[in-house]
Amino acid sequence: MTLDSAFLIALLAVFLRTSAMVLVSPLFVSTGVPTKVRVFFCAGLALALSPALAGQIPVPHDLYELVTLAAREVAFGLILGFLVQMVMLAAQVAGSFLDLSIGLGLASVLAPSQTLPTSVLARFKFFLALLLFLSLDGHHLLIQAMLAGYRVQPDLVGAGAMQMLLSGLWYMSLIALQIALPVTAVSLVVDATFGIMSRAVPQINILIAGLSGKMLLGIVALSLSLPTLAVGVNRSLESVQSLLRAWMGL
């Protein structure tokens, strides 16, 4: 390995692409990873991948070509980070919806001065989805997509990229609904039951009994429906992989 212009350009390109991906990726942002760790991670990944890409990236001849190359790398990295964010977003949206369904969303209202997360189940499902993402080799998919982007040069600002992002949002919204559906169904049944009880026995304090009973049954239903999160993360990764293949023409 020699420090020629081809290697330096490859190092710069991979570093910019990785930095842009890390900038919006929930793997680093939402978990509170320090900035220095992110910078060293991007530099280490760039040093590891640059020897394989040296000579494949055209060396710019003037400042305009260099700026164009940098803008393209940043745009590609942002798109990859956004796709990873949509995988985690499906779990977070489902968790936030379940917080409202079973009553855990009152945590921030009952204890506003405490350092409690605003959405308990959203954070829980996020970290669980993060573990599933890593165990299903989602990070390997990102690295493969980064390398494939240097071979095919996909369109970054045209209709194809916009269609891919919109399709990704649609898939993630549908998967979030599927993850939250079992617990939401139990919550609706509990609401209907307590509604009937309030009409039959008006002396019962439905606000107190209903909240505690709904939360208890909701947590039980949540524990029984945890496998749906694994299925949802797996489907999210499959959707992201299919979108990347269609976008890159692989």
C-alpha cells in the first residue's frame, strides 16, 4: 500500500461517506456515543476499506470535481443513515403508540422533573431492535451497500432516490403498525370491557381501576408479543435490502 493520490482520494471518499452515515444513524446518535468515538470509528473504517477501493474512484483534477465528489459521498452516506434510521423508527413508533395505548405515556406527566424517558416502551423497543439489528448482521449490509455504491454509482438526487425513500417510509409505517397491533387489540378490548362495566356498575372508579388493569394486561400482552418485534426488524432489513438493490440496479 502506497500513499499515492488514488489511495488518499479513496480514504477521503470513504471517510466522508461513513461520517455522513454516522451523523444520522441511530446506532450512534440515539445511543449517546461520544463524538470522538464516532470520528475514530469513521477513520478506522475508512482506513480498512480504502486499500480495496484505491484506483476505483477517479482522482479529481480540479477543485470543482473534488467538491462534486465530496457532495456525492455525503449524499450517499446520508441516504444510508436514513435507511438505518427507518429500521429503528419502526420500533420506536410502535413503542410510542403502545405507551399511549396502555397508559405508560403518563410517565412524563406524573414525573416531569425526573430524568425519565418521554416514551418508556419506545426506548425499550429501540434498544431491543438495535440488538436484533446487529445480531441479524444489519451492519454488514451497510458496509456492503457502501462498497456497492462505488461500483454502480446510483442516482442520488433523481426520482429513483426519492421513490426509494418514500417506499421505505411506507414499509416502516406498515411494519410499525404490525408490531403494535397485538397489544393495541388487547387495549381496545380492555377499554370496551371497562366501558361496559362503568355503565353496569356506576359506583366503580373506572379511571383508577381501568388505568391499572389496562396497564397490567398491556404489559402481559407486550411480553407475549415480543417475537413480533424480531419479525418486524427482520422484515425491515429485508425491505431495506430490496430497496437498495432496486435503487442500485443489482
